Amino acid sequence: MSNKPITNRYEFLFLFDCENGNPNGDPDAGNAPRLDPQDMHGLVSDVAIKRRIRNYVQIAGGNEMPNAIFIEHACNLNTRIARAHESTAGSVPAKGKAGKKQVHAARDWMCENFFDVRAFGAVMSTGPNAGQVRGPVQVTFARSVNPIMPMDLSITRMAVAVEHKGAGTVQAMEEKDADLAEDSLRTMGRKQLIPYGLFKGKGFISAHLAGQTGFSGDDLRLLFEAILAMYEHDRSASKGLMTVRHPLFVFKHVGTDSDPQQRQRQAMLGCAPAQVLFEDVVQVDPTVAAPRGFGDYAVSVDRDRIPPGVELLELPRDFDKLT
């Protein structure tokens, strides 16, 4: 691979499924699985997908620069922006006092040291101000291939959390516990899940924007490595069994012109619209009325419909062909 910015445009399509879990709860609907109310297809937000990618990169790289994660759990982003100014200018400017040159230097430092800034971009105009970055990697909401059936199940909690007023010692609490009826120490709860859903995720990578953030061939490999394994380190009872299914389909634009410079320009700008690649080349069709597993789908690739100037890579097999 390479630590130089990529010069090819990419689109990618990945399949992942959820079995007996909640793939992405909606806070506005009591944390029920997200869905399209018109056709009952399931949804997983781009934010949820990028969170899993960030988590994998953070684990794999130990959260060390240059692959540290800017937007991580429970952190103050302004402190990191201040560090960028301190590292580039020697001091942290007062809010609103950073000049254009200083802001650009801090922004470049953030791109160099944080993987998610190089990949997804970031709004860093808060606090000391390190500007804004538009990332080369963009991900859409993932959508289920079939309608999903959300289920709201009752569960029994075998313990409770009771506050004993006036009981200032453990012995006093235990004495009050002994006086409670056994049935009062159990309660009911709810659990939301879907029996099964297969989802299509789609993404886009701009070579033009990669040149601005420094998103490199090494970053590209790490991104796809993270997508393939993002649920392997993000297990929870609420999410059931979530799995990214191989292969990950990557469309690499390489150009067709005989002139090397013109061909490189085609590779950067692209040789076919994204929707043609997503809709015409890879087909995912159910083979039963109510799919309950990945084996209930037929995934087919029509290589004859790949437009000229575009290569289809199937990861992890074709990792060495990425750049």
C-alpha cells in the first residue's frame, strides 16, 4: 500500500445482517429498530456505521496518532482542537482570535493525526477553531433488502434497585431487604428486536477530497479492514448477532484512455455513475418468502455489466489490488 493520497475514485457496497437483535435503535421511537414507515424496510444510520468503523480503528491502532480517533466516546473535542493549535503555533488562541493561516495549520495537523478526520471529515470550528474538513469517505443509511418485523418482547428482571430512605449502613439496608416480599424484588422489562434482516450499505470515496485530507492507500486498506470486522468487536445482547458478510464489493475507477494523464484524470473523476454500479452489477435476491438467514438469499455478480474503466474488487480476496 502507500502513504500517499489515493488517486482513484471508489464506490463500495457491503452486506451485513442482524439476527434476533436491534441493529440500530431510534431514540424518537422508544429505541425501536429504525424503519421506513411506508414500506417497513429496516434502516441503519450512517452515524451508526461510522461509529463501528471508528471503534475498530481505535482498537486496532491503540488510538495512537496518526490513526487516533477524534470523535470518540466521552471526550471534549475542543481540547483536541486546542492541542492542534499548541502543536502548530505554540499556543492556544482565544476563541475567535485565530487567523486564517493558523486555522489552516491546525486543520492540517488534525488531518495528519486523526484517521476519522482524514476519512469522514469534521466540523472543528468550535473552541479555538481548526476549521472544517469535508471527508472523502461518505456512507449512506443502510437499508434492508426485505421488510422487517420489529418485535417488542417482555422480559423478567430478577432483581430491582430499591432506595431505602434513612438506611445509612449496609446492615440497615439488608434488614429492610429482608422485610420485602419476594415478588417485589422482581420486575418486568422490554426488549426490542427483529428476527432477521439483511442490509445493504453503500459508500463513496472521492480522490479529489482525499488529496485535500491526505487520505492514503494505507488509510483505504484500514477503512475496508474496519468495515469487514466492525461488528466482531462490538458485541452486545441488544444487537443480537450482527455480521458483515463477505465479500465487500469495491468498484475502482481506473480509466480507459490510452494517454496516461487523461486516464488518471478519468480514474479520479470516475467512469460511471454510482447508481449504475450499485444497481446493475450486484444483485441480492431472497429465495424464500420470509428470510431468516443469509443462506436464504442469492447474491450474484454480473461482470458483463461492469462499465469500461471500472474494476470490481471483492474483499478480502483482492486487498492487494486496491491501489
